[in-house]
Amino acid sequence: MAIEYAIKYERKVDEAFKLGALTGAIVNNEFDWLGVEAIKVYSIPTVAMNDYDIDGEHPFARYGTPGELQNTVQTMTITKDRSFTFTIDKKSYQDTQMTMEAGRALRRQIEQVVIPEVDTYRIAALATACPAGHKIATAASASNAYKLFLDAQEKIDEAKAPVNGRVALVTPAYYNLLKQDSSFIRNGDLSQGMLLRGQVGEVDGVPIIKVPSSYFPANTNFIITNRIAMVAPVKLETYRIHEDAPGISGWLAEGRIRYDAFVLNQKKGAIAANITA
């Protein structure tokens, strides 16, 4: 006759790790998306300088040949409309020592699925918008990690992008190489200024945020950006729990988020990256 051994399920849940939002420091919220799904932004160019001609036949000709100042328009339309849903039957809740609690399950979904998806999408938008001349293709190593960072900074400096507001997103592997680089001098003090979520230090005054490599496009070691470069609206964010919804004896959880990320055309020069492919 078989013997049935007793089994005990612990009430504590083995939770997966969560990091929280890591890209809040790299976006700006200067645009108002209230009541609209798209925004148009004008880009207005400048004109070249001329040598003033005091002998010009017509007064206007002394300044050069005037032409109508042109402009371009960038249209930013929110495209991401994402959702999820799940149910928890009351039997599942009761017979798992109440570990299948709807509120905790919903929070777990937001922390472990929704937030990482938004972060990953924003980082991909930065990598895509990075100018070709600002993509450094050299593979990172313990002997050149710091130089690659300086090269990226040089690209941004040459584009006349502001120094203030720069932030670097780095993979753990690149961060380890940077710490091993003998020429690397760690600069800054985390106790000074505003702490950014995930910040692990500074390099030449640029806050470093370590981000899992799964959030980056393939073959990307780091991206330096400035929060003025990217607009990342969250147009709608709704999460709800229905108890005993029609046809369900238990809880129905639903979530919906509309979001997107756009790099402004005139601000792409503030981005540089180490992408080896």
C-alpha cells in the first residue's frame, strides 16, 4: 500500500527581482499631450553669414541675397497601445493560503512586465536615433572602456550639445570593464546633487545608470544622452481589479498603457553610443 507523505506549501512567495523604472532621468516632459494623440514640432534653421558689400547696387544686396526662411515639421504620434489581463479564481486564492492575492499580482505585473517594457522601448528609440557618426563600433575591453566613453563624449561635444543634463546608460558588462580600466578615474560624489534611480557613479560628471543588457539593442554597450533629446509620453495608464465580474467567481485584473518615445530631430546630436555591430 502506497504511503502519502505530507506536503506543506509556504505562504511566502518566491518573488522575481524588480528594478523599477530606469529611464525616468533620460526623458523630458515639456510637451503637453492632453487631448491629442499627436504633436507637431517645428524646426527652424539658420542662414549662412555673408561679407557685407558696401558697394551693392541695391540696399538689400549689401547684406546678401535674401531668401525666405524655411522650416520643417516633425510629427510625433503615439503608436504603442498595450494591455494585459488575468483572472484569479476564489478557489485558487483560498487554496494557496491566500498567496494569489489580486492586488499583489497586479503590482507584480506592473513592476516586472510593464515598466521593463517601457524602459526597453525608450532605450531602443535612443539607439535608433543615434546619428551614424556618433556610433562607436570598437569592441569594449578592460584597456579601452574609458577611452570609448571619452570618444562618445567628444562626438556630443562637437555637436555643441549641452554638458548639463547628460546621462549614460551602461550594461553591467561594460561597467565592469570600465572599473577595470587602469586609465579610468572615477569622478563625482553620489551625495552631491540629485540621485537618479539606478545611478552607480559618475564619469567626468556624467551620471552612470547600470541597466540589464536585455534592455539594450543587440551589441550595445552604452548610450550617452541628454534628457532634452527624447520625449516619452505616457498618454494613458489604467490598472483595475474587478471582483466577481460577470462570469467570474473571483477577480479580474486589467491593465492598459499608451506610450511612445520620440527623439527630437534637432537634438539627435546629444546622443552617442558604443554599438559594435
